[in-house]
Amino acid sequence: MAPSCTYIYHPPFSQFTHLRAWFDDTLDFVRENPAHMDRRILLTSLDNQLGLNEAIEIAKIRSDLGPVIFVERVQKKFITGFRLSLPSELVRYLPAPADSLQILNELEEVWRLVESGEPTVPRRMMIAYRIISKLASKKMFAGGAKNKDFLDVSDLVKGGFPCHVSRGEIRDLIDLLFNAGILKHKVGDGNDKYGLCDKKTIESILAEESFESLKKDRFDAYRSLNKYFDKDSRTVPRTEIFYRET
């Protein structure tokens, strides 16, 4: 069954004039394609991102649930907020489309994934992402001058992971993320505690739903993480990176 509505958030057409033409082409194709005629696409211009009422937008989407795509320049805190409040697999980010075809391809991909299932990702990558997502949801940022929030490791490994993941595996990935500089560590009350590094790095990981953003500024970390991920040939459905306990 096709999702009832797809929500696209984009910068003002007055600043990105090419986007208007690209969206017009994309919408024309969708309307004229029999496979997509029942789909509705709602465009929302981010004229003033500081004035975007995130709670109202999320409530609107929840009432008619469907994929959400942020296009071009957007504050990453909104992407993170939407992913923490909605099924994360529905929220996508297309940072710099090259043309209308790329926008259409993004739409068709998210529709296909929603309707027919997700691809797979390395099992260890899923666990690492879940660790970061859990700490971010609890606002455990420890990398800034003002942010020094840590979570006890006993709480970190408890809950928030698929049942087939062992606490030993979680601890192994915590060590890996710490050695890669993604997590900060301290000892308090005799217990190990962990927090996230700088917000910019974490928001990029969460926004892109991968560790690819590390290539630019933390290439050594990116290389060490992926080397460890690839040593385990097991994969899991991609939806598991957005796992929520019920």
C-alpha cells in the first residue's frame, strides 16, 4: 500500500531558483506516471528555519504518516529531531541534488523501501549507530566546553538494541567508538561513563544515517570503524538501526 503523503522540506525558491524547475519536473512526472498517480507530495519552504515549529510539523506528519525528505540546506538539528520523533527510516536527507532526476530517484527509493522492505547493513555498524542514537536521544554530549554529560555504561548497554545483540558486542563497539574519538570517557563513582563527542560530528552521522560524513574531517576514524565493521560478514535489515523497544 502506498504511503498517503510524502513531505518535502526545502529552502526558499527565491534563493535556489533551480529547485522550483526541478520540483515542477518531478511533480509532473509523478502525476503522469500511472504507478504514482495516487501519491500526494507536500512541499514546505523553510523560509525561516528558526521559526519552524517542529512540534506542529511532526504532529501533522503523524496524522498522515509518510516519508519525509529534507532537500539542500537545512539545519541538521531538525533532521535529528524528526528522526527521534518519527520512524527514523522515513526521514531522509538529500543535501545537494544535481537535477530533477536525482530528486525523483530519491522519492522512488524511499517509496520502494517503505513498501517492500529495507536493504541490509553490517551488523556491527548497526550496533555502533544504535549506541550513538541512544546517547543522542538522552542528550549525552560530552565534547563541548559547556556540555559534559555522560551515561553510565551499565545503562548504555541496557535497552535500545535488538534482542539478538549481546551486551558484550555493545561493549566492544563502545570501545571502538571511544578509540575512534566518537565517544568520550570518564570514571565516576567507580563506574565507566560515556558521552558523545562534538555535536557537529554526531549530527552529521545521524542526519546521513551512516558514518560516511567522517571521511572529510575524521578519515582515520572512518577507516578504523569500517575496517572493524567489515570483519564481521553478518548483516541485518537496515531498519534495525532505527530500532525502538515496544
